[in-house]
Amino acid sequence: MAASSVILVHIDEDVGKDDQTATGGKSAPYKTLVHAFLQQPPSTPDIQYLTRKSVTGPVNEGEDPSVRLEWKPATKSALKKATNLYEQRKKKAAKEQELVIREREEAEKRRLVLEEAKKVVIKEDESLPKPLKIRLNETDPEKIKLRPSDGDTPGTRVRVVGRVHHLRSQKDMIFVTLSDGYGLLQCIFTGDLVKTYDMMTLTLETSIAIHGEMRAVPPKNHAYDDRELHADFFTIIGRAAGDKEAITTRVARDSDPHTLYDNRHLVLRGETSSSVMKVRAATLRAFRKAFEEKGMLEVTPPAMVQTQVEGGSTLFEFDYYGEKAFLTQSSQLYLETCLPSLGDVFCVCPSFRAEKSLTRRHLSEYTHVEAELDFISFTDLLDYLEDMICRVIDLVLSEPLIAQYVKNLNPTFTPPSRPFKRMKYAEAIEWLVEHNIPNEEGQPHRFGDDIAEAAERKMTDMLNRPIFLTHFPTEIKAFYMKKDPDDPRVTESVDVLMPGVGEIVGGSMRMDDWDELMAAYKREGMDPSPYYWYTDQRKYGTSPHGGYGLGLERFLAWMCGRYTSLPPRDWHAVAHATACRFGLAATFHYYSTRASWRSVLQDSGEPQGTRKLEVGCRQRGSGTLEALRLTT
């Protein structure tokens, strides 16, 4: 009698593979028994599973290691375990297959529905009143009449344009929240409008024009400004990408910070980020109004300079037609030159610091609010700063919409209480020692230490009130700061500290004596010749004067508790956004004009990838001069 044909399936747990290259033969065994079951099920007649561990299999004492190469029938326990896993995977595969079939059926149904939707054509009803074009923040009752929720008095027919901010469907209705940068408006679509192809395929951020009647929101319902637009006609202006390229995929809620930075242009479309930008604009308005109230004149100093203000280690250097030049660290020196002819002056300009710092307080480019005041004392300067800060906050919060933004962004923010605490540097050192707050080396603070951010913030938060920290030692402050006549070890300087954020303003009285200023140049090892125009102010009618600089981003961070730059310019963020994008092992700090690309890149001493970098940066199309420093 002929022997029955047995199907032998081989599994080698050491060298087998659970992929398409495995056949179950001796030369191409599977790796696991469950995978063997999936490829050649145990229900197959006359099938037998042979296993081995050709490399790690057990070898009894005295046995030849070649026993590992022997194929042995799978044990009952191994077969039982594999069977359980096999059944689980079969069920899972069946469900997945059902899902695939169902999705295909649904996709086909949707395709047919969309094909029918293409046949639906809507036309504007010419018998309706001509729509009034409005922005979404238009609420003037003289212009916009709302149909009562329980009445027949028609509301104003309007035309609005914007982008789809939110989108939801409900039975035979589609609700669209429209945004135009000025406000938000809920729009309701019904009837044939929801049957159109354009409405069925509507995506977030699609720009659209909508005509319809303005109505009051029914009781117990909610909508922006308690009103809604009932659409009677619409046209798509610019369709936004969907599916894998949808904005919610590009900037998901759980996206990492680098992804959010690279997609900052899309993040700004969110309510939070756009609210911060509106508070920023209101704060700039408030500063200018407060300056105007004090009779101060705005000037616009240059951004490209040949002198330093805050130390050479933080300068962005570039070639200026064969001469060495820098991006400005501060406009202070230029503001001082305006005092004799223009009176008290201020500026709101970008400043640049080449600080390789990853703290949340340091930006390579920031908006610098600076002012210089003539014929004042140090006490006058402190009084002025306190009044200015409080006045700006009052002006910002006097705008109801902006005040609501601030409340939404930072519910714990409260305007600073007056008077601000006035604390000398020496007193702060004593306070830090008494409260066991060490310096950066872990040692007790000593006179002469530059108080670090962590210690400074801890002190400010514990005292929980605005602080004027004054009279810093000469050695840790800038060369131009005037010494205290009563204690030459220290300067008439001030940092304004706020709970939760730390320093937001730095200021001082400026040296007004020619001899003292010349001695300061010498002490700092600075050549006074490039500063002749600054030194001349002490030659031709000197006067006691002082000023300050305020970082707008820090001021806003204090108010809003959020990121406050349009796209931030700091060492880490710019490095990621550019070096990673172009595949270069480099760090870029950029600002200036596109005309300087080639000379800057050549001067960097980094020939490899220069052309690629230049082209790549141009393609980014920022329109601003970018790439002033390349550090490998």
C-alpha cells in the first residue's frame, strides 16, 4: 500500500523569515508557527509542522551541536498557543476585510452621490434684495437688521467673504463658521445648497463668498454675536486641500514644537495665535498713544550700524561694501543724539542679539520699544517707567475686544498694582542669601554676581509684585551707564521685573560727562573713534538724561502667557527651520536684504552647499534679507 503524501512545513525560530521570501521548505523556513498557520492553515489535510532552533536550540551535555539542525514535530503546547493566536488573527483579518469592503461600498456610494451633486446647479434669486457687502465684525444695528427668531420681519441680506473656520453637518443642514480676520460668523446652509458638489466637498480653510439673510439666534442656541446668516447663495473662491494635506493634518493638536514652527503660517490661522497678534497690534497702538500723551516724538534709527551697545559677543556681523558692520543691538545711542533738537524721543524698531540661548526669554530678533528722556533724574526715570507701563496696560484693556482676548489667553493676568517695589541690587543679593537661593554655580550669591534668570524669577514670584531692581554694579552693566554719585561701585540702572516672566524693561541714566565716558571706553577696551558722534553729545551742551529699552515680546508674554512672535527668530528655531530643511549642518541667523546673499555666504567660509543654500533660501521667499551668520 502506497504511503500517504504528507505536507511538511518547516519553522526555524532562529533564521526563518515571516515574509514573502519564506515558503515553508527546508531552505526557506518560516520564523513562527502562527505565521506558518496563516500561510498554510492547519485545516489542510495531511499537514505537519516541523520546528527547530538552528542556532540557539538546547544541546544536552555530551551531544553534538548538530542536533540543533534536526527538524522535530511541533509540541502540543506550541500548536495550541499558535492555534489561539491564529484564530485571533483570522477574526481580526476578517473584520479588516469587512471594513475594506464597507469602505469601498461607501466610497462608491459617495462617488455616485457626488456625481449626482454635480448636476445640481444653483443660481442667485434675482428677486431678493441686493446683498450688502460687510465684514464679519460689522454689528451696527443701523446697517444690519436681524430677523427675530420668532418674527417675520426680514433681516438684512448681506454678502460676506472669508474662510471656513469650522464645519459640521446635521441632517439636511450644514453649519459653517466663517472667518475673515476681523470676526467670526455662523452660516447655515439648507435645501439645494447642501446638495451641491461644492458644499458636499467643502474643506476647512476654503475661501468662500456667501449671500444670505442675517437672523437672531433662537433662544437656548449659541453663536458668535448671537446672530447667524441663513445662506441663499454661495460661490467657492479658493478651495483648500483636504485629506492628507488638510490643515488639521499639517498642524494637529499633538504636533511637536518643530512641526508647529515650520507651519507657523498655518498655526496663525487658529483663534489663539491670531488673538495674540491682535493683542500685539493693540499694544503697539497703546505704546504710541502713551508716548504721544507725554509729548514724545517717534524717530526711526538705522538697523545697520558700525558700533556696539550691549557687547561684541552678541553682534551679528556682516560685510558692508568692504567694511565691517553690524545689525543693531539697540537704537539707544542714536536716540540720545536726537534729544537736543527733538526733545524726548522714542522708537519701535527691530533689534538683534546673537545669543545662542535656548531660554524662552531670548530672541535673535525682537521688537524693541526704546525711549530717551532729557533733563531728568534717576527718580524721574523710575516714576516715568511706572507710569508708562501702567498707562499702556490700561489703554490695551480699555478696548473691550482686546481685553476679552487677554482674558481668554491668560485668565490669571491682572494689571500691576502701584507703587512698584523699589529694591537695590545689594538688597536683592541679601534677600537671595537669606532665602537660600543660590547662584548658577550653586553657591550663595555675592555682590558682583550677575543674578541669573532662575533666581531673579524666583525672587519676583515670591515677592509677587512688580519690582524696580536698581543700582547694579558697574562691571556687569553697559559702558554708557552713569555711576551713582553716592556709590561709584554701582550704576544708576534699573531692571523692571514682573511676576511670572521676570525682566521686561532695562534702563539707566546715561553718562553725561565727557571724561567719564572716555574712561569707560578705555575700561572696556573700546576704540572711541567710531563713537565720535556719540561722544560729541557731551561736548556740545551736555545734560542729565536717561532712557530704557523694552522687549515687546516679553511684555506680551507677561500679558498673554503665549508665544508672541509672528515667526520667532531664535537660535534653535531658525536652526531647525533652515538647516533641517536644506540638509546642512549649520545654524542660520537671518535678517537683511536679499541682495546680500552671495557676499554673506562667501564670507561665511562654508563653500560646501553654498549654492544650494542660496537657492533654497530664495525659494522660501521671505522678502527680507536673511542669512547674516552661518555657524558650523
